[in-house]
Amino acid sequence: MSYFSHPTAVVDNGAEIGEGTKIWHFSHIMTACKIGKTCNIGQNVVISPGVILGDNVKVQNNVSIYSGVTCDDDVFLGPSCVFTNVINPRSAVNRRGMYEKTHVGKGASIGANATIVCGHNIGEYAFVGAGAVVTRSIPAYALVVGNPAKQIGWMSEFGHRLLFTAEKTAICPESEQEYLFENNQVKRIK
């Protein structure tokens, strides 16, 4: 076995788990999901069939990742955040074939207790604040907070708020990477 699984974790046959990944107490990794290399799956996590996690994804305690979700490399999922996969669930109505898809882009962070309503994508390096309820797609590098989540700014790849000059550029205070704000989008230019 090229990954670590705590004795209390359940890993179903047919789950693909990358080298160096760690799965902690009481988590359930279901069949037909794919988890990349060097991921960390915290305690009491559920990863449903068909979920795909890239490399170096950090999943904190009590997170539910349901069928239809894909996360690129370096995604951070904060404690107790949850993804949905059906818009109109009813106990008496079987909608298993109607799961909506949600994609989380490279390097994005989703804060503690945030809810991601299915069918809405999170752009690369976006930052979803703690407790936010995402009800629409979030652009790359966007900072969103609240219920429903509203964009209040932009974030660097290192997780710092970007303050743009009159020339529409900003510099990350930690990495010194430079960003450009153009056409209501942010991109790293240096």
C-alpha cells in the first residue's frame, strides 16, 4: 500500500488512492473515486463514488464530498464544508441519475462550514470565506463571503487580498507575484 489509512477508516474496493496520501480516523472513501498523490483526508470525511481529487488536496475534518465533484491540484477544503449534488432533493424521489457537477479549480480554498450548491464551479485560486453559501459560479482569484456568497475582492495565489493600483496591477505582499485586473478578471503576470 503506497498510502496511509487509519485503522478506523473505510476504503472501499475500487477506490484509487495516490502515493503518499493519508486518510484519517472514521473517514469513508467509496468505490470509484480517485484521490491524487500526497492528499490529506481528515477525520470523519465522506468521499462519494465518482469524486476526483487532484494531487496535494487538503480535506479537513467533517467534510462531505458528494458524487459530481472534482477538485484540481492544491485545493483546500476547510473543516465541515459540504458540497451538494442535487438541486431539489426529496427523500421519496430517487434522483441518483440527476447529480449536478461542481468543479473546484487549482489552488482554490473553501473555508470552514461553507456550502457549495451543486452546478456552480469555483475558479482557480478563488477563496470562499468561512460559512459562505455559494449559489453561483465563482471566478478565478475571487474572494467571496456571506449567504448567499458575494464577491468582495480578489486574492493572490498565496492567499493575500490584492489591492489594485490605478494602473490595474497588484503585488502579493508575500510572494511578490504581480497581478493584472482587466475585463473584470484577474491574471498573474509575473
